Amino acid sequence: MSEYSPVLRPRRLRKTPSLRAMFQESELSLNDLALPIFVEEGVDDYKAIEAMPGVMRIPEKRLAYEIERIAKAGIRSVMTFGISHHTDATGSDAWQENGLVARMSRICKETVPEMIVMSDTCFCEYTSHGHCGVLCGHGVDNDATLINLGKQAVVAAHAGADFIAPSAAMDGQVAAIRQALDAAGFTDTAIMSYSTKFASSFYGPFREAAGTALKGDRKTYQMNPMNRREAIRESLIDAAEGADSLMVKPAGAYLDILRDIRERSDLPLAAYQVSGEYAMIKFAAQAGAIDERNVVLESLGAIKRAGADVIFSYFALDLAENKVL
């Protein structure tokens, strides 16, 4: 009897492009991507965001044009962020029937009715202090903010938003929003919760993009980046409260968390490739250190492979317009 032991050669399945395509395990397409957009009221011109090369603040008066452009490129979903010129201590413009939150959703849906519009539901762009809710003596008043989140959600739903996307990181926000939506008759309006949102340094460029006035940090209500079990628990709580989809934010540094939650929940799962992740790729490419397109596709592919059904990425429109996906 021969004691021959075969040499295992996985590379047999890699030797041609056709073989590599046949055995590729994860696929990335435009259907997986959603585009975050920044819309500024009361201005005439686009404003470049220096910390995010290639990303612009869109003047509200040009939003209809941009939504048509985005849809024509093949992007099916946007997340709206407003740059308000009507800030106050509570962010009250965010729940006005003709405030910026409502106007963004209304313009998007009237322009391209089939566009899936996700309304970021928070107050950091609408408060004079830049925090995500009502301030009190010990920081942000969780329960007072829940009331206002419910009001903002109803206004956005009435304006046509398909998803309410609470990013305020308040305990009980999904339940409060679900109750407010149902009471107002918006039982079919879905909630995509920022269910596991870390107090991350990767958000840095977003502050310039959104024009927030924040001083200090949000560590009392956003998650400690070093906590894995708590990260899972946060998403499972939101699932129990009625979230229709969960999210991990940021994405790239938290692929382990994404996989953990994917294994614990059957709900659709999103991940947000945030401003700092985008900026690092852009600036490294500008320096000639990396191939931008290949790194973008690899980073998005890793997020998809880890378990994301939807990826929010500032690269989405460029990939769509250049027919990369």
C-alpha cells in the first residue's frame, strides 16, 4: 500500500479569471449601497468638504437635481443629513412640518418617488450646542429627547421618508419612535436603527460636513469602542423594541461586531463606512500610497463578507457613475 498523501492545492481554483469568478463567495453590487448626502439650507452654492475630498454640501435648491442624478446613476437609497441655519437648544426645527428634515424627504420623494429615503433622526445638526438631544444638568436628558425624536420621526414620515433612522443613541429610542409612528398612522414606515453606534474617532470629518457645534464628546450615550458584549446587547435591545433593520457604525474597524450581530439576529443588517474611513482612503490615494478603486472595493467587500446587507458609503455615487459596480 502506498502512503501517498496528496498535496492540497487551493490555487487550482484561482488559476483563471473565470475560475476565480465561479468560486467567489461574496458579491458586491449597487443594490448593497446607500448614499449619505448633506443638504444645506439658505445657500446658493455647493460647498466642498475639505476633510472629505469629493464630497459636497448640496444647496437645498439643488437637491432635486442631485436626487435625479443619483437615481440615474443607479443608486436606490439615500440617507439625508441637514445643515440647519435655524438651530436652538432643543433642535426644534427638526420636528417642524416645514423644517429642513421634512423638506429634504419631501423633495427627494417628489423628485424620484421610487428612491428609498432614509431620514437620519437626531438633533446634532439642529442644536446650538451640537449634542444629540436636550441638555440638562448631567448631560443629555434621555427621556426628554425621546419625546422629541418621536415628533421628528412623525414629521419625516409625513413628508414621505421610507425609513426613520435614529442615530441619537438614546436608550429606548426605537420603542418611542415606533409608538409615535403607529399613533400617527404610519404603521408601514420602517425603522433602521443605528443600533450599535460607537463613540468613535473615525467620525472626525463628519463634524465639518454637518457643521455641528459640538464641544466635548458623546461618550455618555454612544458606546465604548472596546466593548464587544455590550455591542451585541445594544442591537438585540433595538431588535426587541421593534427595529426593522439594525446597523453597526463605524464599519471597517468593527467587522467582528458586525459578524457577531449577524450570527445573533435575522434582521437585515447595515454598516456605515463613516467619514474617517472615507477620508483615510482618499488621502492615502492622493499620496500615491494605494490604488483607490481597488481599496474601496476591498473595504466594501470586507463589510459585505462580514454580514452587512446594506452599506452606507460616500463612495457609492462614484462607483455607480463610473460603472464600477
